Amino acid sequence: MKPLFRLTLVAGLLLAAGSAIAATDSPVGNWRTIDDETGQAKSIVQITDSNGELQAHVVKLLNRSPEDIARDGVVALCKKCSGARKDKPIEGLNIMWGVRKDDDVWDGGKILDPKSGKVYKVKLTLKDGGQKLDVHGYIGFALLGRSQIWERQP
């Protein structure tokens, strides 16, 4: 193997490893949401970064029961939402906005619970080396509220 080729190969591998490591120090990516009441996977959510502001969209709903489909329809709509989100399909819906990095957490934004139509303040904290995300929704003080643990997806 020629030295230049070896050096290029090693540099490429180091860059790829660095990218993989860097990807886990931010909430940006795809996440499987886990319902904090049932423990069941509910959706795949994609978190994106636009000029330092995180937002999230529902990519796919998971584990919809026949009762869910009978109640909500084949295409689940955000029936309890208000404003521009009212009666919009949940898949594709922007459910989180205005979140910015603050030391080792991301906060200052809002998150929508499509099931209830309620909007909460939100704080995000990475766990387990960036493989899990503590999503804490609250009204008023962060000590009050509830958390869900989301799992990073490839």
C-alpha cells in the first residue's frame, strides 16, 4: 500500500469517526419517542437545526391500535390543536420549535403534545452518550412537568 494512500485512508477513517462522535453530542437526528405512561414506542421524530434553533417534526406514527385508527382515522389529525395546526396530519407536523443550546441542555422553546393539543415549554438533555434524549415538557417551572425518554435512531 502506498504511503499517500494509507495516509488518505487513515485521515478519512478519523474524519468519519469524528463525525459519528459529533453526531451524538447534539439532539439533531431521528428519535423514537417512548410514551411515558405506556412505555410503548409512539413515533419517529426528526430534530433539525436551523441557525442554532432546534425544531422537530413527526416523521411516522408507530403502534397505532385498531382503536386509535377507528377514533383518529387512517391519517391521524391533530384534532385538539389550535391555530394553524388544527386538523393537520400529525405525520409531518412541527411539534417543537425555538429550542436553543444552553450549556449542556437545550431549552427556551416549546413542544406540542398532538394527543392533547397542549403546548408546553421544553428542555432537552442528552443521556447515555447521546443515545437517549430526556424530553421534559412543563408549564411554569421546569421542576414541574413530565419527561419522556426518546431513543436515537440510525
